[in-house]
Amino acid sequence: MTRKFYLLLIMSMIGTLLGVAINTPVFAQKAGSGADQVESVAEPIEGIPTEGSIWGIPVNLHGQTTYINQRYNNFTSSYSGENSLDAQKSMSYTWSGTLFFGARIAPNTDIYFNPEVVSGVPFSGLVGLGGFTNGEATKAGGAQAKFYSARAFVRQTINQEGDKVVLENEANQITQTVSSNRVVLTGGQFSTLDIFDDSRYAKDPRVQFMNWGNMTYLAYDYAADARGYSWGLAGEWYLDNWVMRASRMITPKSPNGRDLNWQIFKAYGDQVEVERQHNIGDLSGKVSVLGYRNKMILARFQDATNYVIQNNAQGTQAINDVRNNYQYKTGIGINAEQALASDMGVYMRALTSDGHTETMSFTEADNSISVGFSVDGVRWNRPKDTIGISMMQNGLSSYRRNYLQNGGVSYFIGDYASPTQTITYKPEQIAELYYNAMVVQNVLLGVNYQHINNPAYNSARGPVSIFSFRVHAEF
């Protein structure tokens, strides 16, 4: 699909869905907590308090651990390049553990700290796909466990007049009564996705869909280090059923690098988002529009393509040779979701980026669209179980596609093997299905299936079928 098509789709969806919201009775409701929109399945465990006070200071403590194992069998591949997904039978896994510490140091001022440990081995060293199949894989760097700080931030809530809303005790949220009209400021280390592009049905790969294209818009090149976290400042204004968000985050020193560039006025990722919540009857929904603008030293694909042709540099990462100047990268997207009943709902995401420059922090996609459906197990007497089904399509800009077709290799993809075997472009299409079963309190066992057509946008390879299982526990 072309960029023009995505822009028309976004504009039409905005008009349609905002029209629904405007013409539907709307009621004040709980908005996001202001930071770390992690999906939670935890219930209180008798004898294990998660919230209390120390020296009169309200505190809380939560934790999670997740193990994901993924496998696929041999798939059709007439050739492979430097950054191709291995066509032979493969296995991948990740394991993560996180603690969520919080303290309220003043009536409306909280601090939170999340130490994390991760180990794992991604498929093919994390290359060969646009929509990678495990949202935890970006954090995994080998079988040896790595300890690091995931989040360390302060959050200030400025309440104004409005209906009172209780935010319950959960990870990175001490129980708090706030106003439906409030300003929330978050500063420090966190993920851009903690604040932006929240979704009730597709957000957290630890308990929902696993694919990167269901964590957020796949074409959203948000500022982050290689693990998905960054430092910055975010502001949110909750006004009854409206939420307006803006932030500036620092970028990595080099694309997809782990070290961050602290020159926040020279290299940065900015984003703004406007969200409208609504009720249709007693069924909640929302529509949000997000725009982002990055500034960083990046390679332009046209320059990289010219370099490949002029220097017979086929089969190389020529983007490294033309990364000389600061570039801007922009994109706009829409996220919509609607409950169809108390136990089921649908969602849709679509975003297009300008596509002139290489990937800064996320993955290889310049336009993406995903739709999905989720239902809880109330109807078959398993209320804590969940089924999710999604479809997505990811595409490349003409600039990135020309670079690959002329023999260039990018950071995550590049099937070039010889002058007669370059990428045969088609959009990458992914279907995902999962089932989660609550085996005991706060412990999920899940199975997941993903079917990928045109891996890394190449119709000469695939399809690939990924089979997964996961175990997730939290308190």
C-alpha cells in the first residue's frame, strides 16, 4: 500500500470514529495512570501485601516473570542473505523478571524504580523480519542473564476540578484518588510506549499478543535504546474524556544502539497524541491520533542507494557510509478500539512514516496497519482466560525498497545474495492467534501461533509458521 493510501485511511477513520464519539453519550471514566501502561492479571494474594507504608511514606511493590519459547520448522527459501531469517528449523526463547518499586514522597508526587533481568536468544540474532515475533526479544542479548534499570522516574499529578477517579494499586501505581481533569508530568527513565499508544487489547507481549506490530504501530520509530527504554519528559492533560500527551525523549548515539545521546536539544524524539474516550451505551471505546518527529544523525536511503550503485557495494550495510548529517523523520497514526460486549472488543492501528531515512530505534517498517479481536473466557466458564486474533500488514517506502532491491543491507533485513537474487518486494503479512489460560492464581499459561507471509518483505521466501508457548506470573 502506498503512503497516500495510508493518509486517506487515517483521515477517513478519524472522521468516522470521531463522528461516532461525538454523537454518542459520553461519561467520565478512568483514563490511563500516567505512566507504565502494563496490562495486569494480578489479584491480591493472602498474606503477601503489595502496598503499605514505611516511616509514614506510602509504598508499593509488585513483580513479574515471563518465559516465552518459540519455534518454527524449515520453510521455503531459494536463497538467503546476510540479514535473512534462517530457513532451517529454529528455536528462540526469552526470560524476564521485573520488580516494580514505588513510593509517594509527597501527596501527589510518586517515584518509581524497576530493576529488570533478561536472558534469551532471538531467532537469527534478531534479523530477517519487520514484525518480530516476540516483544521481549529486543531486550535479550544471550543466554547469560543481564541486569539493568528499566525505569526510574518521578511522576507529579496536578489535580484540577472534576469527577474523582480512583487509580488502584498496581505496578507503578500506588493507590490514588485523582481528578478527571488533571495534568500529569513524568520525568526520568521510562519507555515512550508507557505513555503513548495505550491499548486495552494489544499492548503487552507478556500477557497479550506477542508480535511487535501488536505492541504498538510497527512503523512508529519511537526514541529508545536497544532494550526499548529512554530518558525524557512527558506531559499529559486529562480533561474528562479527552487526553492530550506530549513528550521529548533522548535518542541512541547510533541507530538501534544501547548507549544514549544526552544532547536532548540536538538529537531527540518528539511525539504528541490526542485521545478521545467514549461510551456507546455502557460499552467503552476510544480514538487517538499520534504524530512523531525525530531528529538524529541518520542515513538517507537515496544517498545509501547511490553509494551502493557507484561503489559496487552490493551486500553491504551502505547506510553506515552515508550517515553524516542530522535528519528529521516524521509519522502520523491512528489507534481505535471498541468494546463489543463486557468480555470482548476490537482494535485497529494504522501509521505511515515519511520513509526517507533509516530506522532510528525500532524496526524496519514505513507503514503498518493491524486489526484484532479479543474475548475473555466468560462464555465458556473460564473468565480469566483470553483468546486474541489479529491480522497485520507492514510495508516499506519506495526509498527503503529501492535501497534493498539495489543490493543494500539494512540493520534488521537484507536478503541480497547475488546480482540475480535481490528482494522480490511484497508487503509483510502476519496473522497471530493466542490463548491464555489462568492455571493458578496470577499464573498464566499461554500458546501462540503466528503465520508470516513475505518475511522481510520478500515474496521469494516463506511463509513461516511460528509456534510459541509462554508462562507468566505476577504479584
